[in-house]
Amino acid sequence: MIRKDIGTIAIISTSTIDESAILARVIAPHEPNLPPGVAAEFLKWSFDESDKQRMSELAEKARRGALTPDEQAETESFERVSSFLGVIKSKARRSLQSHASQ
């Protein structure tokens, strides 16, 4: 397992190259260079209620060790999207903080 700290985001991977680490390098969350309007909009991005409910269901099945292969793949998809949102929102928060201090 590899742990990479990128700003305030810690990405844990079982391989040396994963999508989250690549996206984090591309997005560069440590560089607060988003315009305030864009940053504020990114902070609004979230899963809808049906996705939150599905993630909760999958998490419960995972705790019981009862995920099917399709559900495991679905869980991994939610994890990737969640990681992407985390990186984007980190950059957005830093950008807004940077603009507020100028």
C-alpha cells in the first residue's frame, strides 16, 4: 500500500499508479488559482440523496462481507468519484482562502 500526501489530501493506493493520484497531480489542489466564482461552484458539488443512500447500503454490505463483484465495482466507482470531489473541493477551499487574504 502506498500513501501519498498531496496538500491536505491523503491518497491511499494499492498500486503505484492510480486515478486519484493522477488527478491530484493534474488538478494540483495545493495551487490556489481558481477564480472565486468557480471555486464557490465546485464547493456545491455533491452526491444526490439516492447516491448517498446507495453508498450507505453498499457500506453496510461491505461491513458484512456480502458485496457481489458488481457491487464491489460500484463501490470502487463511488470511491473514485468521492476522491475526485475531495481533490477539487480542496483546491476550491484553498483558492477562496487565498482570495480572501488578498
